[in-house]
Amino acid sequence: EPIPMEMHKVKIVQQLHLLPTARRLEKMQRAGFNTFQLHNGDIFLDMLTDSGVNAMSDLQQSAMLRADDAYAGSETFFRMRDKLEELFGMPFCLPAHQGRACENILATRFVKPDSCVIMNYHFTTAKAHITRLGGRVEELVRAEGLVSKSDLPFKGNIDLEALETCILRETPANVPFVRLEAGTNLIGGQPISFANMQAATDICRRHGVLTVLDASLLQDNLYFIKTREKEMQSLSVREITRKIADLFDIIYFSARKFGFARGGAILVRDEALFHSMEDLVPMFEGFLTYGGMSVKEMEAMTVGFEESMDMDVISQGPQFIDYCVDRLSEYGIPVITPGGGLGAHIDVKEFLPHVPQTEYSACALACALYICGGIRGMERGTLSEERERDGSERIASMELLRLAFPRRVFTLSQTEYVIDRVKWLFDHRDLVGGLRFVHEPATLRFFTGVLEPT
Ligand code: F0G
């Protein structure tokens, strides 16, 4: 088993603090047993997310200095748009302040009451924008994608037969678009193969249904296509990127997730399609040449996209995650395998069999890991679901604790510390009980919910 190697060196550091256990318990009580409500200064290793907390390169930082600030017509925007067109072949770019803003624009433009948006798997904000407008989401990831222990390389793949059946059942006119999510977040950062994207978009094209790629986690997905999909191994990352982009009508991304600090955008090939969404950008985001982003972050993105074409850059996340997943797995800890992108994912149904999902077991485990190690992870399970329309609890098909690996942030010794603390928690899992709501928000309740031990 090779040890992952940091292909970069540290230039600027941020001091970390490890509070004593008793203080961490106090902080967790004050946070309402919700890791989103902790203060970052009370956290040793923040593995909540990779969103907006990735390390920047020296070249990104220096590019920020030449940012051209203008309300309209910023040169920075045109540099970014040109880079995106060079890599994705899509000439039209609608900038937005982050990924969910793109989702808002797409849903506002395309979703009507009772529309059915088909996905390999939903993402929380993507779904919330669709259901906000009365639409429905149909998730057609292949059944094997939801099996936590596996050696299948592309667990994010959509079930092609089910996709076609669903389009016919709904009728193409009632399917505003099919959304494929690269590096499928909520099932453990699992990639989609190029072959699956190609076949799925073929089906959509035959039925005249629009195709949308959520490319937020494309960096990881590119790495996995390059290393796991035989037919693609002779191609460069740049060539693979272009071949993927050529399959879709629309690509959008959260730049926060793509590996950068802020921002997002929708890319479109067709001019009429672009104009049909254009007016929503100044309405919700800002003028068409910044869309709520600062020019500094746009310059950093432009450089970052180019750096994403380098395997030594995009391999870092997946290789550290793989190392962590392998060590935990060897110890008998239930984790999603094979290791995906984004982070290591613990299968909480098996880690805490004595805590029912209705008591938000993944959230409970996240709280326990903070108390026992000062590590902040994120619940990705029942708490992250929305209640059904009748108010009943929607039990998540996967109950996960995610330990995100922001890109190029943590070292191997910090990774070893995480492994050590998770092992300790596994050996003492009887100490962990369930949670219930004290205050339950109506939507996206994992962000602001307040809980207490049952
Ligand atoms: N799509 C995917 C696949 C995402 O993972 C996210 C965000 C979004 C869209 C929304 O983008 O946050 O910029 O508005 N994922 C973050 C996470 C929040 O931590 O998993 P955003």
C-alpha cells in the first residue's frame, strides 16, 4: 500500500488549537449538538466540508493581485470565461455567487409545478430549489451505488434502463432536465464513468431532454476516470474534460467545491439557451460580468481551472482519502468503499447499530467525534433529508458521517490522528446515544437545527 505524498509544500500556515475534552463537551452542548453551530476556533481539524476551504496555490494568490475591478465588463471576467471556454468548449458563462445560486437559476428557469427532474442522486440544495417550485426529484443511481462496501469503480452511475423508462413514464415534456452529478456527494463522493455519462446523455438527446452536469466535484471525478476507466487512460485530463463537456447542454459548478474559495457559474453552448437564463443573473446575483463574485476569486478560479488539469494536483484529495479509508477498513470500521472524492465516509448504520436513524445517528456520531478528538465532520443522513409532504420523517438511504479532506490542507500526520480517533470511537461506540430536535427548521434543517441527547 503506497503512502500518499504531498506534491506541494507549505508556504503560509494557520495555527491550530486543541481544546481539552471537557471544554469540547461544553462547546458541543452550546452548539445544540449540531457541528454547523461550532466556532472554528474551538475545532482542531475542520473536516466539515471541502467547500471554500481548499488551500490556494502561490500562482492563484499572485493572480488575485491583477484582478480588474469593474461593475460591468471586468477584464477578469473575460479571462475566466475564456479559460472556461478553452477547457469546456462552452462559450457562454453565467456567473453566480456559488453553486446553489446556479441551482436557483436553473430551477427558476426550467421547473414548473409537478415537473420531474431526474438525477443519478440528489444534492440537498439542488433538490430544495426544485421542490421549492413544486417540482419532484427522481433519483436513479444504480442500486449498487447505495451498497456501502464495494469494489465497484463508478458507484455514481445512473441506471440507464430506469432513466429511459422514467422519461417515457413522465413524458419528455415533463422532464425539464436530467442532472448528472460528478463525484456524487451524498453517496460518498462516488464518481460516474465517462461511458455512463455518454450513454445517459444519448438517451436524453434521443428524447429531446436537456442534460445538465453538476461539475462541482468534477476534479475528483476526472482523477477517477483517468485512473479507473480503462478506455480513458490514454487521454490527458484536459482531453477527458473536453469529452465530458461535449456530452452536456449545460454545465454548472460550485467553485467552492471545485477546489477554489468562492463562486460558481453556469456554462452553456447554445446562445438562445444562454439568453433564456441571462436576466436571472442581474436579478439574483449581480451584473453579468461578476455574478456576486469578487474579481479576486475569479482570477484565482481561472488559474485553478488550469491547475485542475494536472494529475499531481487533483490526485491529492483522492489519495489521502483512499489512505484513510483503507486504514479504517482494515480495522473493521464500516466505511464507504472504494474511497471516493470529497472525504472519507463512515457508514453509521453499521458503526452505531444501537442508534436508530430516527434519532439522527450520523449527527450523533459527528458530535461524538468532536468531543473525543476535536475533529469536525458533517452529518450526511436523515437529518440532511427534508420531511415528506405529510410531515413524516424521510429516512436517508445512506446514513453517513463525512470527514471531508479539503484539498492540500491536511498532512499525513493529521490524517493519522483522524484515523486514531475514529478507531478509539469505534472501540467505545456504546458511549454514543441518539439525538432529538429541540428546534427543527422547516427546510435544510441540518444547518440550523438545535438538538439534545434522547
Ligand atoms: N452541488 C454539489 C455536488 C455540491 O457538493 C454542492 C455543495 C453544491 C452543488 C452547492 O454549492 O455550496 O457553492 O452553493 N456542497 C457543499 C458540501 C455545501 O459541503 O457538500 P454551494
